[in-house]
Amino acid sequence: MHSPILAPLIALVLWSFVMLAWLYAARIPAIARGKLVYDPLRPSEEFHAQLPARVRWKGDNYIHLMEQPTVFYAVALALAMAGDGSGFTLTLAWVYVALRVVHSLIQVLINKVMIRFSVFTVSSLVLLALAVRAAVDVF
């Protein structure tokens, strides 16, 4: 099965790996500079609280990329299987991916919550539109 909607799906997967690399590139030097030692008997929040905010933002964003985008992956696969992976549907998928990239950049660079939340809200509406298209195809 080849469907054009698989391209934005893979693009978002690859973006997640970019953010994972950025997370490690920020976190490992911060841990070394701060001589931080992780104690598995203590809550992980205590360890993370010792990291600078700009370092934590990258980890927070990576976690966000493991949450809602998983719904996008399922919907995109359903659309691909239903044969609805091109045209307007494909445009919506690319818009979703672009908004998630923008969301990441806002979070890791400036972390202005209201701007980030606005982008998240729009991306959620785009994902909803994709889900509704998938529901129409499936039902």
C-alpha cells in the first residue's frame, strides 16, 4: 500500500527524532555541568527540577510529541487504508505536521504558553477534521 498521506506521517516521526536528539544535546551537557546524579529511589521530578528551564522545555516537548501525534498516526494510517490519503486530506495532514513543528519550536525556544496553546488548539482542530474524514470513510 502506498498512499501520499504516509509522507507527513513519516515526517512527523522524523521530527520526533530531531527533538529527541535536541533533548539529549541539551540535557547531557546540563547534567554534566551541574554534576547531577539521578537517584532512582527519588521521584524523577526532583531530578528534572534541578535542570535549567530551557533544558526541561525540550524534554517536555518530546513528551508532547509522544502524546497527541499518536492519534494523528492512527488516523493517517486509517485514511491511507481507506484510500483517502491525497488531495485536501493530504493538505490537512501536512498542515498538522507543520503546526506540530511550530509548536515544538515555540516550546523549546521561547515557551510562551499562550502562543503555544493557540498553535496546539489549531493543530487539534486540524486533527479533528482528519478524524472526521476518517470516520466518514470508515462508517
